[in-house]
Amino acid sequence: MSERPLAGRTVALCVAGGIAAYKAVVVARLLVQAGARVLPLMTASGARFVGKITLSGVCGEGVVDDMWDPKFAGEAHVAIADRADAVAIVPCTADLLARLAQGRADDLVAALALVARTPLILAPAMHPRMWAHPATRRNVAIVAADGRATLVGPVHGEVANGDVGFGRMSEPEAIFAAIVEAIGAIGVQAIGVEAIGRGADLAGKHVVVSAGPTVEDLDPVRFLGNRSTGKMGFAVAAAAAARGARVTLVTGPVSLPTPAGVERVDVRGALEMGAALDRALGDQLADADALVMAAAVSDWRPRERSPHKTKKGAEGTLTLELVKNPDLLAGVGARRGERARPVLVGFAVETDDLLGYARRKRAEKKVDLVVGNLAAHGFGGDDDEVVIVGDGTERPLRASKRAIADAILDEIAARLA
Ligand code: CTP
């Protein structure tokens, strides 16, 4: 990403009334540092939580909090919408979500959200019981179905009064990243558009994703690895987070940045990956709603790992003895048995008979879906050609890895609905 990815862009940053409002100041700062012009707005209750002077000082713009500000001749919401490349509501309270679901225009922020045609990024924050309440669930579902907004979070964690659950606002960096992504300022416009179309259909779900290669150390210097770059798994993790899920990403060594709002666990070998997945899935697999195994798990590891660098010696050959790694996905499939959750998705990289192997792996590993691709297509690129194999279904797809990720998540969301 360039250092000022938002140069020339304008973001309307709306602060609603919740304790998390103080973090909106940090979001404003990140946007300004990235080169954006930030137009700060506040609801009446937002102004109770953070000082106007603070916000306008950070943004270098006066705070607009009055629909009837004479400067705009009664059209403040339209004038601001026309200037902004994105509208972000940070934090988005339960009350504001309810008003957005109803399409109300009873204050400046709601009216702006209604009239804006640009990406709308919402960072919900509220007590976990408010987030879990059927009324809020309904409102989130309506806002998601409208397909106009990207929800970032909330995430699982501690809220202001010390209670723990889903409701804590995403961190400013994650919200900032979602705004950058939605605007398309890093040359990935399609990502924002795709994410916006889905809304927050995975809100409240925990999706565990594995990615990248596993590497099996031979000695402190050498390892056995494979050509996986992690792009597919990272795309799934990013897409799931953009759709509101809590995401745990267990990854082998890759050189990719952690997607916004994703909890990342770095591992090396297959056994270490297995242990990290077990922790994320929990006892009885009860802590996760879905597992997407995009990692290229090494089938073999050396029987012995030398604590010292192996010397080349005088011999012209070297024989390595390898032992089989457990099949992590098949292990989870067997433990799940007849239960419907977590939804299990595997991958199959093949050089021939793609459909045959994908179908067989689906049955043998007792998983819901296998995403098959040919080794010649998949590694390293941003696009891929896959077939998503389900129970008697086959969906071929040639698209960006992000779009494929969303197609996989569509299947998962349908099974979790
Ligand atoms: N997988 C796993 N543990 C392993 C090997 C593979 O969990 N030890 C998972 C991968 O993450 C992937 C799926 O199983 O989701 C299929 O992986 P793949 O390497 O294509 O298949 P294998 O079962 O290893 O079969 P083979 O290498 O013989 O084709």
C-alpha cells in the first residue's frame, strides 16, 4: 500500500453515542495520515462522548452536527454525501442501526446514510446483550440484506463495563483498513463492491481458516515445504471478516499482511497447525461455526529433526526418512460425525482427474465441500479456476481468489442460516 493511499479522497466520519466513540478519533487520525480529507459529523449523543474540539482538531475541519446548519441551506446531508468518497459510522450504536434499518432520516447522520451513494462502513459497538437481542439481529439482517453497508465487527472481547462477548468495536486499524478497502484506494475496487453486496451475513459466527504451507524442519536451517503462498486462505479470512464473522486464521509461514479484523496464529509444521486448530475449534468442536482448510498441509515430516545443521559430508547422496502426518481435516471430519457444525470445507489441489479426486476427498474426509483446483492454476496468482464440490453439486468458478472466497462463504452462510 502506498503511504498516502487516500490522497485526494474524502471520508465523512460520523461519530454516534457510545463509549467506543473515543476510538473514532484514532480512526480520524489514521485517515488524515493516509492523506484523506475527513469531514467529521456527530449525532447529538456522539457529542456527549467525545469533544468537538478534539475531533475537529484532528481532522482540521469543523464538526457538523446540525441538520439545519445555515451554511448548507437545509441540505447538509446532500452536500456532504456529494463530497464524500465514503461514509463511515464509528461507532454505530444499536439505536443508529435500528434507524438505518428503518431508513429514517431523523438526524444528520441517518439522513446522510440514506442519501449517500458511496460505500457505507458501519463499526457497530454495543453491550453484547444488545448485539444479541432479537431486535438488533433483525436490524442487522435488514441492513445486510439491503446490500448498502459493510459492517466491520463487532468483535468478541471485553466491553466498557468489563463484560465479555460480541459487541466490542473493531480496533481503529481494522476500521481504517475497511474504509481504505471500500474506497478501493489500493486498486482492489472489486473487493469493496463484493463485500458490500453481502453485508454482515456472518455476524456472530466464528470462522476458522487455515492457510499457507506447512513446513517441516529438518534442522535449524532446512525444511520441507510446498509452493502454497497463502493467498486463497487469506482471501477467505478477509472476506469472512468483512462479512462480520469473528475469524481465526491459522497460517504457515507466508509473506502476506494480516487482513483487517482477523486474529492470526502463526505456525510451522503440520502438528503445530493441528494443535492451533484444536484450540480454535474447542472441545467437541463447539467453538467454531465453520472450518475452511485452505492450508497445503504437508503429508510427511522427517522422522528426526537434527538440533544442529546437517553437514554435507563425503557421501554423494542423502536419505531422509519421513513419517506420515495426521490428516487434520479428516480428523475433524471424523470427530464431527453426523453433526451439522462446524461446516467443513477442504481443498484439493490435483494435477489430473480433478472432479474424481475432489469427490473422493469429500467423502473420505467427511466434509461438506471440497474446493478443487488444478496445480497449474492455483499457486501464487490473484485469480483461480476451481470447482466447488458439494453433496451431488458441482459449481465451476473462474474468478479472483476474493470472489471465490465469497462464493465459498455463501455456501457456508446458507448452511448456517
Ligand atoms: N489436509 C489436512 N491434513 C493433511 C493433508 C491435507 O488437513 N495432512 C487437508 C488440506 O488442508 C486440504 C485437504 O486436506 O483441505 C486436501 O489436501 P490435499 O493435499 O489435496 O490432499 P491429501 O488428502 O493430502 O491427498 P493427496 O496429497 O494424496 O492428494
